[in-house]
Amino acid sequence: MQTRHGECWPAIPTIARELKLSQSTVRRALQDLRKAELLDTEQRYRTKGGKSSLLFRLKKI
């Protein structure tokens, strides 16, 4: 997982494995963080148009 200025782009399975949680629990937690306006996500795309990883950006509070 790489970070830069409050940004990272880990895969959901990686987060789940490192935290020893299910992928559905991780997805729910990310959704809760977005609803609380603490996290932004942005879909990233490959140069040929295919989907890549999500970019996670922490919001400053």
C-alpha cells in the first residue's frame, strides 16, 4: 500500500487481510467513512480505459 499526502490505493482484499476482517466488513466501514465525510474515493482507470484501483483520500477535519 502506498501513501502520498493522505492518499492510498490498497485493494479491499489487502485491507481485509491486514486487519483480519471480512471484505464485506471493510466495504461497510469504507461506506460509513464516506457517509461521515471523512473519506473520499475515486475510481482510477488504466490508460486503455479499464478500471484500476480505487483512490482513497482522507479528508482533513
